Amino acid sequence: MSTPNTRSTFSLSTDTWAILLAAALGLIIRFGLLKSIAW
Amino acid sequence: MAASTNLPDLRTEYPPHPPGRSPAEPSTFLGLLPGIALLFVVGYAGKFVEHFLNTWTKARHITFPNIEYVLWAILFGILIANTVGVPRIFRAGVATYDFWLKVGIILLGARFILGDVLKLGGISLILVFIAVAFSLTFMTWLGRTFNLGPKLTTLLAVGSSVCGVSAIIATQGAIDADEEDSSTAIAAILALGALSLFTFPLIGHALHMSDHAYGIWAGLAVDNTAEATAAGALYSDAAGKFAVLAKTCRNALIGFVVLGYAIHWVRKGLASRAATKQLDNKAAFLWQKFPKFVLGFLVISLLATLGASANPHLAALGFTKPQLIALGNLSRWAFLLTFAGVGLRTNLKDLFKQGARPFIVGALGEIAIAAITLLLVLGADHIYHL
């Protein structure tokens, strides 16, 4: 693993920020605000 | 993580400012944007070159192997970092590559049904236990043979057996190792990680390994998660997915290994009072070291599994197939930023500055670990048909 739960700029750990961003993206997709993502 | 953690802020300890270099200054959200934009540009350039080469060679009926964008992104990053260098304005943002790695892993849960996670994760965990036991023993023996200091040996053993730089940093705090020892161990592990990016795919192709088997091997043998993910993705998209799964199992063990070493050094009377005090509550210690983003991965995987359920009530709770595809693609974008960061933080000159002995010990250990894990994976592939 690259880093253990390091602290980031806004005093939350990077793990927490990563979980929050992933949760936000999950909700956006779950409720159809974003239908598809190209790759 | 709680404020009581004694882990250092990796943005000041970990490349793109390798040991001996001036650390990044704390940055605001806006201060991160230039570096994140650079990650995107470098990663996207890799994707563009892959696509361009494929269409160009196909149009001219030239037989050319498909080189994944991952390799281009890493090479472009290494080229920039080792020629013009990464200007200060980009450094804080480039250091977020690790954050994108975690986001990518969590979202990757969308590409795994929980049953697969349990089956492959279970097999991986068994292999991880054997590999970690072997690595710790072998590296400790090698360190003694080459007369390395006991704490440097411990750091190298933990770094090569569990999860690279993070394990070294977690252990440094727990055993009171010197900054110099941890810098040396980190440099050795990073140098070997960079080498594995180029050697693992070649070995995998030479042995005609399946995506599953190769991915699990990369996840078991390559130390840092970013490099393990890249080494897997260099082989194929599917191999990258399995490399992350195996690596995540390995990461989950970090707390137990660090705890074991912390107890060992406290019993020897060589740990500080602060390090000894950490062991008062072992459960809290384990939780503190546990990589929490793994829980996010499991939740997304659970929601992916529910979405595929035959029970309409359960299926309504989960993600639909198009939603899972969208999440899987978001995960790929997050990894694209990570791979660009892997290249941009690789400073070839600094990597080989740490002296020959730790590098030789690390290299010999890595070769042995790669060989043993390869045998384990080939054996498991034969028995379980990975």
C-alpha cells in the first residue's frame, strides 16, 4: 500500500477523503445525476 | 485517523520529494489543482499515445504489441521528473496521486462481486500469510548476513513483505527507527518497485500467465500499492483488477505485522516510552494501522452484488449494470492519475543514492519473494484454477 491513513490539507485523513469522494460519486451515479462515464 | 497518530505527513516524507530533498509546503485546495491537472495531462497523454499507436499501426497493417497507456504515463512522468523536474507549484497536487489510488481502489469494488472477493481474497490471504512469513524470515536473515543495522533490517523486511513505504513509515513510529534508516529503506523499496514495473510484465508474458494468476502474483510480490496496481495494469486491465485485490489483502495485514515488531522491540527494551505506550490498547493500535479505504471497497462491492441479486428488493438497493460500468470507468480515471504520479515522483538519481548494501539486500529479498510468490500462485492456479 502506498500510504497508511495520512493526514491531508483539511485535517481529515486521505482514507477519509477518499471514502467521502467515492461515496459522493457513488450517490451521483446511483441517483442518475450522471448516467455514464466514458473511458 | 485520529489526531493522536504518530505517523508523519507523507506529503513531507514521501516522494515527489525523495529523502534529502526539501519537503512540499502545506497547500490549500486551490494549491493542489495545478499538480492534479499535471497528473491528468500526463496520464491522458499516455492514453492518447496508446490509442494513436494502435490505430496508426492497424491502419498500416503493422504488427505491433499493444502497449498499455499505463507504461506511457509512467514513462512520461519519469521523463519529466528526471529532466526538467516537477516545478514547486505542481508538487503538492502531484503528491495526491496516492489519494487517487485509494479512490480508484474503492470504486474498483464495482467490478467485483462479493463472492469473487471472498473466494479470490480468501486464496490471496492464504498466499499472503505464507509469503509474508517467508519474506520476514528471509529478509531478516539477509540483513544479518550483510551486517545491516537491526532496525534497518526490520524496516526492509516489513517494506518488502507487507506494503512498501506505508509499512515502513508505520513501523518507523512503532519501533523508533532513525529517519535515516527509514529513508534508506524507502529509497530501496521505491527503486525496486520501479524495476518491478518493467520486469514483472515481461516474466508474466514469458510464462503465458493468465490475467488472474499474473494479477495475483503482482499483488503479492510488488511492494507499493501504486506500483502493484501499475504492474498489474501493464499486463492487462483484468490483471490490474486482480493485482489490486491481492494487494489489498496484503495491506490489510499491516497492523498485525507492525504490532508484532513493536512488541518485539519493546520486549528488547529498545523502544521509547511513547512507542511502548502505544501498545497499551492493542485493538486500537490495529485499528489505527488498518487501511480504512478497504472498507469502502467492500461496501461498493456489496452494493454491486446486491444489484445483481434475483430478489427485486435487494436488487433495488444495489447498483444497476450501467451504473457499475460508470463506477468502473471512474475507477480507471482515478488510476490514470495514480500512474502519472508514480512516474512523476520517481527520481532515478535519488533512488540509487542510498548505498549499495541496503539495495542489494532489498534486491535479493525481492527476487526471492517474487520467485516464491510465483511458485505459490502457479500452484494455486493449478489447484483452484484462478
